[in-house]
Amino acid sequence: MPRRKAKGDDQLLNPPEAVLALPAPRVSHRHAHAEDPYESPPGAVVVVSSSVPKRPQTPLDATRRTVARKDQQMRGNRYERYLLLMQEYEGDQVKALAEVYGLEPGEVRLRLRELHADVKSGIGSSSLSSILEAQDLSMTARASLLRKHAYSENPAASLKAIQMVGEFEGARSDTGSFEEYLRLARSQKD
């Protein structure tokens, strides 16, 4: 068996003709391959939905929804009242729950966990904004409180209020330690 000859420089510089890929053979059944496989088929396309079709709402369903909505609203109102009473009674859960449910404190102590879980079921229906407004902690009230302290005679309170107003506005892209450093460095360079 003869040895293979090592490739020399002449073979690397002038490689033999590369074999070109053959074109696709002509299909004799032209009509089978003439259509674009990604094109929509002619006519109506049947859409198969994976979701379950909804049945029409009956009067009984509407009544149940209305009752559930009112129940949830009642739970939310009860929870907000509980929060106000907790504030009034300085965190005494027994007194607050006794007044919310109209029970005696002794009975509330026996059923404390159950009543507490029931009153906390209204958290989902009470929004944070309504609770803040009820406690007078809305954006307007906080801004007026900061204004009062910004013009106070105590310089520490004034500076802190001005800083909090800046945080109250939200973070801006042109403030921050790097931007302040860059502004300072450019001003000293000139």
C-alpha cells in the first residue's frame, strides 16, 4: 500500500475545485410542492380553543356574587374599624375585638384567635390608600406636615424635612453621589 503524500505548499495555495452542493432535484409532481408550507390554507380556519366555554350567568349566580361582594365589603369595614379601635385603646386587642363584635371581654379572651383571624380576613378588601386616608396619612397630609417642619425654627428639623421632601419627590436621574462628584470635578477643572 502506498504512503500518502504530505500536503505541500503547492496543494494549499491551489486547492482542487471544491465540490459544489447539488441543486434540489426537479420534482415531477410540481403541484405537491408548489405551495408555501407556511401559507394559511384557503378557506375558513377552524380555531380550537383550549378554554372551557362559559355558561350564561343565571340569576342565582348574580345573587351569590352580590352577596359575596357585600360580605367582603363588610369584612373590610370591620377591619378598618378594628384598626381605629386598636389605636383608640392603645393596642388592646381584647377591648377592640369586644367592641367590633359586641361581645364581653371574657368571651373575647376565650375566642381570641378565632375572632382575630376573622377580623383580619378583611385585609384583602381594604386598600392601603383608604387606610392611609383614614389615618390622615395621605400624600397631601404628609406634604403639609413636611412644609410645617421645613419652616420651623429648629435647624435640624428644617434640614431633615427638606431632605424628606426631596425623597418624597422620588429619585431623579440628575441627583446622586456620582453626579454631584462629576459636577464638582468639572467646576474645579475650569
